[in-house]
Amino acid sequence: MSLSSVFDLRKPNVDTKYTIIKRNIKNPRLEFKHGDLFVIVPTRGVFDVEAFVTRHTRWIKKHAAYYESLKVHADKFVLEPRLAADFQKLVISCLDEAAQYYKVTPKELRFKTMRSRWGSCTNTGIITINLKLRYFSDDIIRYVVCHEIVHMRVRRHDRNFYALLAETFPDFKDMDKNLTAYEYLLHKSEVFDYKFPKQA
Ligand SMILES: [Zn+2]
């Protein structure tokens, strides 16, 4: 169990707003989550947050710039109000299409709400698709399904994997970027999605 408390501070020497979280940890660390900066510090002892943040200014600026460009990119998209049943139908048709193209036979398709992955594919051919994708565009859904189908041919993200994926999505790098933009939009729409451990 970790103990946490949250403060909002704005320090003049780093023009990125950050939130301090106290936790039962030994070493402090910085974390960017969906564009917001968190400074996680040990619960015990006295810790100079300002000095720590100042020491990592370069790292912070680099990541802040990335999220700024992501925000601008995300402005091009809107979340789709798609029904779960329509989403599942769409996934099944994308799965059939990709399986036929790549000449593979998935054993099972599962849907699940996941925190950190859009899809997965086991060695035995069980494909799991994150239900959160239902808010994203048709082509993003098709892209994620296709990615998992390609894993039935190549397990790892190596050169062969991307060569196969590029047969269907020559612009897969753009698709990844768009997927990240959608993820950002979804996070911003889910105010309560981001959970910290409760104060013990
Ligand atoms: Zn993968």
C-alpha cells in the first residue's frame, strides 16, 4: 500500500505545471501521464522537489514539447459514439478480412477493457481487443486488429513484422501517431480514469 497526497504547484523555473505525489518509495521520479507531469517523492524525510525538477529541466521540456504537438494533432480527431454491438461487428469483419489476407486462422476473439494495451494475441491464436477502441475511427480499429493478426505470423515487432503490416498499412507510423492522439482524447474525456491510491 502506498500513501499519497497530491498538491498543485507552479514553479517559476520550470514553466510546466506539475503535481507532487508522496509515496512509500526510496527514490524520487518524474512521470508524464497523458501530458501531465507528476513528481513522485518519498513519503519519509525532507526532499527538495524544486532542485530535483530543475535538475531534470531538459527531460521535462523534451516530453512537454512532445505532448504539446500531440495535443495539436489530437485536435483533428473526435471520439465516435459507437454502440458496443456495432463495434464488435466491425472488429469481426476487420478480423475476417485480415485473417484471409494473411492466411491465418484465429482461434478465438475476446473483448476486454484493458488499461495498457489495445490488443493482444497469444501463441495459441486467441486475440483480445480492448473495448475502449470502440470510440476510435474505423481505420484505427482496422489497424489494431490487423496488427494482432500479423502477430499470428510474426511474434515479435521485428523487421518482418513491420514488412507484413506495411502490406496493409504502408502508413503504419502515422497510424500509431493517430492511435496515440485518440488515446489522449479518450483520457481527457474520462475524468475519473486516472486513479491514485487513496490516502490511507
Ligand atoms: Zn504487437
